Amino acid sequence: RLLIIDFGSQVTQLIARRLRELDVYCEIHPFQNVTSAFLQEFAPKAVILSGGPASVIDEGSPRPPSEVFELGVPVLGICYGQQVMMHMLGGKVERGHGTAEFGRAYVTPEEQRIDLLKGWFLEEREQVWMSHGDHVSAIAPGFEVYGTSPNAPFAITADLDRNFFAVQFHPEVHHTPNGKTLYQNFVELAGFTGDWTMGAYREEAIRKIRAQVGDAKVICGLSGGVDSSVAAVLIHEAIGDQLTCVFVDHGLLRQGEAEEVVTMFRDHYNMPLIHADEQELFLGALEGESDPETKRKTIGKLFIDVFQKHAGEVGGAKFLAQGTLYPDVIESVSFSGGPSVTIKSHHNVGGLPEKMGLKLVEPLRELFKDEVRALGRELGLPDSFIGRHPFPGPGLAIRCPGEITREKLDILRKADAVYIDQIRRHGLYDEIWQAFVAILPVRTVGVMGDGRTYDFACALRAVTSVDGMTADYYPFSHDFLGETATRIINEVPGINRVTYDITSKPPGTIEWE
Ligand code: XMP
């Protein structure tokens, strides 16, 4: 396996991404954790030093342990990784002064072509993406130059005897179009055969779960979303009935959702599952409440109480399983301690492990969303389940701006079911990242048949997105929108007006609260 030492670049996860696309297994570890002992234990077959925001010239700036260069394995330094490598191996790094480069640049080759650059320079020059203030002003002994750019005379250097490679640009980003080839060449010369598969990941993950958990009991909050479902099935495969799932029905789920989740996990997978029907509790507590943050906090707190109560029934559980993904890990690393503004109180089971004295089992921590989906397929979860749109923890509560009533929830469930059915019938479900209906806290006048109506208005929402952080509205055809509005008004008593939300994020958010 390959070790990526992370120095805090915004794009480190893309390095992992490129390598996985090449079927090479890699792990990213923050530089603070990579000690000499860690290195020995990990025994990497190759190492990549990522970029990062620091300057190697500054005192106390991050370094890998010097043993990285004594392992006898290929090392690739990228941007900050390149500079730290030069600095530690006897070269020199200097500050900017007009040599900073940000954005597109072109690298031209030197006479001698090396294996790392197979497939490069088929045109005279290669487009690359630079983002650096400091630059290498003298390369370390043993290194030669194999590519230069106007502002980076040492854009590509290598010590071929030791298989050390250093590049100033970022081969992992989209704007270095031939970057993947460079990674491919690197892993090839490190002896990887590209035999890493989801099947292999599954085996490895099962082995790790067993080693971590032993014969202790594990509880898992199952929401019916892709991540917690895949985590649950994987852990169940590893430890069988040592795992108990708790599914909290807060009365804010979509039509048929509770039955679907319970049937699948209890009957199909034969998993011990506690179905906590707590609708009265949640809806009671939310009665009369219309402030979005209070609604979120009420739900979050009750969720923890209920989960804790039912988890207590399991008796002696020592672990809590969560479907945390790699992007969640990264976000919490790079933003931890930062003065970021709370836009919305996200609801999750944070805080619970300490309160209950539980340790975390997070078997998906190293995966991206689409890899989790691939793992789910590998584990035999049905496609209809794996491809589901995300659904927020507070559920329909945040799609019902203002006060929540059972009447509104019923209307909303029906309208949402019709809308999603429309999207599926038109073959658009997989093109859309997330789609739902929000019921608005206004009644408007309409005319149906010969009578006056005075019913709720609703808004349809559908967005495209990569990660939910930014989003754009989905450009439905007018025919689709017209047909859907007609169906909703005809099939859902209580709604007499349908609108389409065409706000992007930012400035809007995806959910309405
Ligand atoms: P917003 O509305 O913040 O949503 O643009 C971004 C994505 O996050 C989901 N979301 C949540 N998911 N707990 C969750 O598990 C929450 O409290 C929560 N709030 C929003 C939302 O559905 C969208 O996919």
C-alpha cells in the first residue's frame, strides 16, 4: 500500500482519488501522525508527500520523519512536498519575490526522458497547475532536472538512483490534464500492479473491524441513508449479531421509509434491529415551534436521548458504529478550531460517544461517496438503495418551514412521493443529486372544478451537486414541471399551488431550513 503524508493541501484527497482510480490502495495520514514508529508499522511500498500551505523556510513548519528517505522506496514530493524534500535532502528553498505562480503554467521537457514522464510531452509542452509562493532555488545532490516552467526552473526533478521524484505543480487536479499518467507511471515503477478492488477493500475492512472490536458489542444508528446502511452491512458481515442497529423513527420520514428500512435490514439481512417508534415524542416536542434552529436543536437532542435509551437495551456495548466518510474527516480536520459561522446546526450523533463511554468504529473513513456506493454494491445492497438521494437527519422538519403539524407532514409526504415518482418515470433520478418538496407556510386561493380552494402552496427543489457544499438548480423542462404540478394538485388534497425553486447554493442552501 501507498502512504500519502498530508501537509494540509486543499487537494490532498484528490491524490488518493487518482490512485484509487488506478486500483492502487493508499491511505492519507496527517504529517503529525506519521512518526518513525508509524512508518515502520505501515511499511509503505511508496510514499507521496502532499502540498500544503506552510513555508519550509519558517521555523516549526511541518516535516516528514527523515526515515521516509531511508526506507528504500520511491518517494514523490508535490509542491510543498517537493520543497520539504529538497530542503531535507540538501537543496535550497527561497521565498517568492516575483517567482510565485498560481494557476495554469506550461512545463517543457529536458533532453533526457524518464519513466515517470512516459506519455508526457507528446506535444511540446504540458499544461500543469501551479500554486506556490516559495520556490526551489537549488536542487539537492543527486537530483537532475527533467522539466521546467518559466517561473519554476525545477518544475520536475528526480534522483533516479534513489527513485525520488519531485514536482512543483499539482498533478492531481483537473487542470493538469495529463496528471493521472504521471501517477500511473509512479505507481508502476513502485511495483504496484493495480490489483486493488472493492472486494479487497471489503476483506481488509472486515479484518480490521474484527481486530478492533474483538468480542465486544457494537451499536449503530441506522438512518436508512447510504452511508450508515453500508457501514451496518459491512460490520454485520464482520461480527454478525454482536452488532445491533437502532433505527429512530421521529415521525419526520418520507412515505414508506420506515417499513422499507426495517424490512430490508431485519428480514433481508437478518440483523438485530431496534425500531424505535418515537413519533409522538418528537412531534409533541416540536408542536408550536417555528424557529429553524430551535427545531433542529430539539430534534438533535431528542435523537441522542432516544438513541441512548434504546442503545442501553443492548447492554454492554463498547462501540458505536458510524458511516463517516473521507470528505467528512477532511472537513473536520481543516476547519477544526477555525472561526467558522454556524449556518445550520447539523444533526448527527456527535457528542454521544463520550457521553456513553463508547469508542467509534468508522469503517468508511477512507472512502469517497462513490466508493461507498461501490462497496455497497459489492456487499449486495440493491441499486435502488445505493443510488438514493441524501436525506437529512432532521428529515421533513426542515422541509416544512414554520410550524410543523401532522396535517402538513401528511400532505408533504404525499406530494414528495408524487414528485419523486415523476422524476423516476422521466429517468432523471440519477442525474439529480437531491430532490424533494417543501411545503410552504402559506395558503393561497385557487379554483378547482367550480369551487374555491384555499390550500397550501409547495415548492419543488432539485439540485445538481458534487458534495452538497455548492449546488445549482436542475434545469427541468417546462413540460416536466407543468405535468408534475398538475399531478401534485390532482393527487394531493391540501395543495393547490406548485412553485419551482431556482436558487443555487450559495446564496441559498439546499434545504429550506
Ligand atoms: P444545506 O441545506 O446545508 O444541505 O445546503 C446540504 C446537504 O446536507 C443535508 N443536510 C443534513 N444532513 N443532517 C444531515 O445528515 C442535517 O442536519 C442536515 N442538514 C442538511 C442536506 O439534505 C443536503 O444534502
